[in-house]
Amino acid sequence: MSEGRAESLRQQQAALAAELRSAGKTWVEAAEIFRTRFRLNPRVALRAVRGWSQAQAAEEWNRRWPHESKTFKNFSYWEIWPGKSGHSPSHDNLARLAEIYECSVADLLADLPDFRHLDSAARTSLAVSSDSTGGVTSGIIVPGEAETLLHDLLGRHTGIEASVPPTADATGLFHRPEEIDFGKLAQVIVMWMQRIPHSRARRDMLGKLTAALAVAAAAPLAELPGAAEPASAASVPEVSRFDPATLAHCEAMMPHLRKQGDVLGAGSTLPSALAYRRIAEQQARVAPPGAPRDRAVAAYAELTQLAGWLCFNMGNYSAAQRLYDDARAAAHEARAVELVTYVLCTMSHLATWQGKPRVGIDHAVAAASWAEQSDSPYARAYAADVAVRALTADAQAARSQEFLDREYAALQAALAEPGERQSWWYFYDESFYWSTSAQNALKFHGADEVLAATDRALMLRDQGNLHERSFRLLFRAEAFARQQNIGLACRTITEVVELTSVNSSRRIEQRVQELRRGLDPWKRTRGVRELDQAIRAYRSQPAG
């Protein structure tokens, strides 16, 4: 990578701090964002957001209280605490730190244990309050638009059991489930991870949320002609006439289902995806020849690819392959060239993941050929992306770099032509390019280049896609492990384990297990022991 791409962490932090302050964020609000993005404890975050080193913070202290001077070592001890090598600051020192950082003492201690969940009254009432701008006045931080959702699920519906609730209880949650903002929902999940320290409480609440949303996604199927029990593909009734409104509903639900899979996991999404696929298949069978039938077959192809993707993430690779083959054939039948490209790309990804990079290269080459016929820069960029991953896995350094450059050029062309794009490209942006660059760097370059690439990937992408965010964090963890920074590696893996406590996929599980095995030489260290505890706590339920 060029030097221009390897932006230092301090430069990134300075740029972000300036952006947040110019947007009117308080030091405390900005530090909270630093905590999430850079995995800092609150004492470090409140210093880092000002751009101070520990020595500079000590200078600020000594300017105010010269008769009780401190050195950078004092700040280091306070920031490491409650770790073994840290020292707890006294009440007076905490008050002075709060004065320096213009915060409350509580803000400095936000990472310490909180046992309010043990109060029986707290178990039945979870206060959620926000101001008109979506900020927080108390309780859990929640984006304003998600407030109604949380009141419904955790207030009015606190009696929901871990099993899926009856459809009648969930259909009232959303008038149009395709309008659920999964990006904001993902933010809520991340914030819960930070604010609710007890793993079982987090898992229980997220389990209820997942179950209710899965039912809400399937509920509109009950309104389709003749539908009675829409929970599975097998229950979708036979139809004898083409209904454009039904087909339009299937098309509208596809982006929703993709994002649901990214946030809540493949297991909760696959039943609905299969049901909609069955409806699209029936519409294709009865549609009149010409444009209506091509449209219905294309919808069937896309839903089939989506079902294959969900099976892939669940670790059912043979089912994924069968569905991908079916999706490719249907996309060809519909003459949907760009969709053919996309399906071939996902087939390349599947082959590479299974340890067949040369098969992955074959599919990527075919995808690139169809991409040229599609006139879509996104198709060209993503075809190059999967080629990079296959060539990287096949240890072809020069060719993988060549295709990485091709991807970057196609991506810039896509960004230069803003406008409507096919819904399946929703996940692909510049952050995805940097994520693939990190994979390439793991194979051919040093840990510093991996970290620089993942920094860019994580900063350019919001937290809405928990699936992609988890993989990017695991790239960082591997880089930290290579630097033998075992503590950071373990904390980063733990973050992934927490984020995916309900929606984990077999592929994420596989990567976590691989990285954990690589840490065996340090299994007696505190960091690895704490990671093992987190894995046991959060993986008491099987991945979906």
C-alpha cells in the first residue's frame, strides 16, 4: 500500500475529534464515540479526544495544581486501572481529572461494573429516554427513531418468552416491516453491548428482539391471497394467477431481509427468505411471457441467491452451492446480466472460503466477463474484489495486487456516478475495498498495513452491518496477535463475541475458533483467560 493510504491512528483520532467538535459534540459525547471506535476505556478516551499524550495531560494538571504535581506515569497507572498493574485514583484525583476533561466523575468510571440488572424492579422496566435530537438524557443510549421499537419490545412486550411469540402479538409492531431501519437497530445493539454489563441480560433482551423481528418480517405473508401459516416455505399456498402486487412485495422485502441477516443473523432470516422465494417461484410460473415473467424470474433468482448466502453463513455449504447454481440459471433465464455477475461473485466467495481458491478464480473471471456487459461499475468492482480474495488465498501476490488496483479504479468510477444502483450492492462501498485490502495485507504484508486498512474500513462504514464489522474486527485481532499484542487481540475478539452473541454465523464462529487456537501459547495469560470466559458466557446458545 502507498504511504498515503497508511494514515496513522493519531491522525485519524485528531481528524475525528475535530469533526465531532465542529458538529457541536461535547467532550463527553465525543469521548463516547472514541470508546466505541478505538476500543478505549473512558479515562483514555477523554484524554485522547483532546489530542493529549499522557505527558501533555500531566502538564495540564501541573499548570493547575503545581504543588501536587503528577507525571505521565500517574496518568498511565490511572488509565490501566482496574487492571492488575494500574492504581486507582483517589476521590480528589478523580474530581480533578473531571475538571481537566470537563466531565463528571461518573464519566471517568463508565467502564466499571454495574449490577443494577440484579434489582428485581429493573428486570421488568427498562427506561429509555431521548431528547428531540435523538441524544440521551438517561438510561440506555437509543437513536430517537428506534425509541418506539424499544418501547414495544422491551416495555409493552416484556413478557415475551425466548421462543418465537405468536404472530398476532408481533404484527402490531410494524405496519410495514420493510421500513425497519436496521442501521439504527444495529446501533442500539452495539450500545446495549456497552451499557449492559451482564451477558445473560444482554442475550435475553437480544433474543426477544430477534424473535419478534423474525415474526414481524414474516407477518405480511399472512396478508397475501390464501396464506394462513407463513412461517416456512412449505406453508406458502399454491396460486393460479399472476399478481403484480404480490411480486412487488417480494421485491420490496429483499433489501429488508438482507439487512436483517446482517444484523440479526442468518438463522432468524432464512425461513422468511425461503417463503418469499417460494412465492416468487410461483409468480414466475404463472406470469405471462415477456417482461412480467422476466421480472418474476429475476426476483426468484435474487431470493434464491439470498437464501444461498444465508446458508453459507450458517455453514451449510452444500445447500449454499445448490442455491447459487439455481440462482445463476434463473438469472441467465431472466437475462439479468448484472445479477448473473453478482451470483458468480458469491460463488467465487464460497469456493475460496472452502479452500478452493482456483475454483474461486474461475468464477471471478466469469463474473468479470459478465460485468463488462452490464455497464455497472459496482459489478466490475465487486468482480475484481472476489478475484483479489481468491488470488490472495492462492498466494498470487502480484496478480492479487493487480486486481486490487482494478477494484479501486472501478470503485472510484462508481462513486463518481452517484445514483440508483441495484439493491444487492447495498453492502459494497469504499470500506469494503479497505476490508479486502486488509485480507491481502494479512497474506503479503505486515501487521501495520493490516491495521491501517482496517482502521479505514471501520471508519468509513457505520455500524449497521454487524456481520461485516465482525469480520473486520477479526482482521485487526489477527494483526494484533502477529505483533504479539495479546491483550488487544483478546479484547478485539471479545468484542466480536459480544456483538454476535445472538446473531453469530458459523463462519464467524470458525474464525473466532481459529484465532483462539493461535493464542494457545499465551493461554495462561490474563487476556486469553478472559477471552475464554467471554466465549463460554456468550456461546451458551448455538450459533444460527
